[in-house]
Amino acid sequence: MKDERITKLARMIVNYSLSIKNGEKVMVNFIGQATEPLASDLIEEILKAGGVPFWFYDNAPLNRKFAAGASEAQVKTFGAVHKSVMEQMQCYIGVRGSDNQFETADVPPDKMKTYRLHYMQPVHMETRVPKTRWVVMRWPTASMAQQARMSTEAFEKFYFDVCTLDYAKMSRAMDHLVAYMQKTDRVRLVGPGVDIAFSIKGIPAIKCDGKLNIPDGEVFTAPVKDSINGFITFNTPSMQEGLMYEGIKLEYKNGRLENATARNDVDRLRKVFDADDGCKYVGEFAIGVNPFVLTPMNDTLFDEKIAGSIHFTPGNAYDEAFNGNRSSLHWDLVLIQRPEYGGGEMYFDGQLIRKDGLFVVKELECLNPEHLK
């Protein structure tokens, strides 16, 4: 028996998020057996829209085995084949439903670096992201519910509420923030463990309104590459290459990372930033506004959309808001500025824009949670 919530989500992705047209080739990359119901409905809806679906089933334990055991030459060949397929796609849908986010925790850092450089970077950073219309999402598994400290049933309800909200309404509200960011030069963030300033002058502001990630709800740009000065301590745990980091603090001088610390695995953390020179610079600055996502759940696709948050992204910049930085890394690190997380302020050219997670400028109040739900 069909679950109408899944069918509704599939239709939204195909017809709103990607607007798939007749004859377009669409890659459906689904990870984990739990994602099969959505993959099935996606393929059905793609066919109805006249698109041509191509599906690729993925498995986290097999990925771990490959990353840990493959030589550089083998990863290069693997990446080249996947890149050639991706180059033929007009659209990409990634549905991630692995049961264990820590699957790659014991893969040596040098092996993960090889996997990033010769698979993730050519296939996703250099091809999928700039050359296709794409949507990436997580699937509500029992392990994901556990991360969110919710029952499976309650988490599923939350998931579908978040993923199928009125993105058109959110999109209209975001236009005001885009306009503010487009005319801004200097941004300053202040709060517990945070005092950092940078320029976004001349770099586009892009609204994410259900047409890139599901769930969505952010407006992003990028700092001028050499403009960042100060320090920022992130109060949201973050997963990278199978390890969960907490209390990451980054210090920048003239755009370049000077020091990186955390409450755990500091040596491994610093190796992440040593993978290439672009890891030392920031490729994205974004403001989260999703009214349904309020607490961290150790999943970047959700956490980076938290209402009252920002995220800073060491590594690769997106072409839509390009600041000149290229890297094999793109790591979204989240800071929540609502009172229960310590509060904080955001300033645009010296003007207070958001305090303790709420916009205080009249034109931007439409993005506060009570107006978007």
C-alpha cells in the first residue's frame, strides 16, 4: 500500500524542486535499503514528467570497504567512470538513508583524502554541483530518529512536515534577505566564543527554497576570500568522514585558517584542513531560517537550516557565489545564535540585523519562525 506522504514528497521534488522536463536524464542515487520506497516513487514521477531515470543503488558499508582498500589508481578509475555518467545527466537526486553515520570512522585519513580527491571532487564538486540541477536529502531511518532523540513515529511526522512545507512562501520571504545581503559589504558575528568579521561585497546571495536540498531554508553567499579576521566557535556537533567533532573553534587572519581546535580528535581535525590549500579558506557563509528545524540532530542537511543559525564552510565555494576558492573539502559548520544556545548578534555594515536568532529589521521579520510556519 502506497504511503501518500512519500508520493507527495516525490512529486514535489520532480515537479517543483527540479522541474524535470521531457527527455531530461535524471540520476537517482539512493543509499540504503530504507530509501527504496522513495526511489520507486521518484522513478514513477520522473517517467510521468517525461524524464529518463537512471538509478544507482549505494551502500555505506561497501563504500567503507572500497575507501579503505582501494589504491589511488583504483579510486581514480572509479571516479572517472562515475564522472562520465554524471556528465550525461541534466538532474541528480541523492537520497541518503544509511543506518550508521559513523561507518567510515575507522578508515585512515590518507585513504579518505584519496577518496575525496579522486571521487568526491571530480564527480560531485566539479560535475554534479555546477553542471546539473540537483537535490540531496536524507531519509528518516530509525537511527536518524535516535540521533534526534525522538521516537521513530514522531520523527517521521516531523520529517514530512519539514520536507513538504510551503517553500513558495518561504521563497518570497527570502527575497528581502537576498536584497539586504546584496548591498552589504561587512558582516560581523558576535557571541560566546565568537567575534569574526568579513566582507561579502560583490558576491551573489542565493536563496535555497526547496530546489537544492530537502529540507531547505537558507540564504548563502561567500566571504571575500582574504577578508576573514577573528574567531568562531561552533556550538553544533558536526560529522566529517565518520567522526563526530564537538566544540570546533577556528581562528582566521586575512582569510586564512591560523588555528583549529575542538573538544575531541584535534589531530584528525587538523589533518582534514591539511588535505589541500583550499581547506584553509572559507567557501560559504549562510543564514538558516527553516521554522521547523530548531535543534541539532547531527545531520548537516537538517542542522544547517536551523532557524536562528548561520553556517561557515571551510573549503570549496559554489559557482553561484564564487569567491575563488577550490578544494576537495566542503564542510558546513553550524553556529546557533538563539538564547538557549548562548545568543549572539549579526551585523551588516554595523547595523544590527539579527539578535538571539531573530531578525530585528522590519523588512526581515517575515523570516522569523512565527511568520513562516
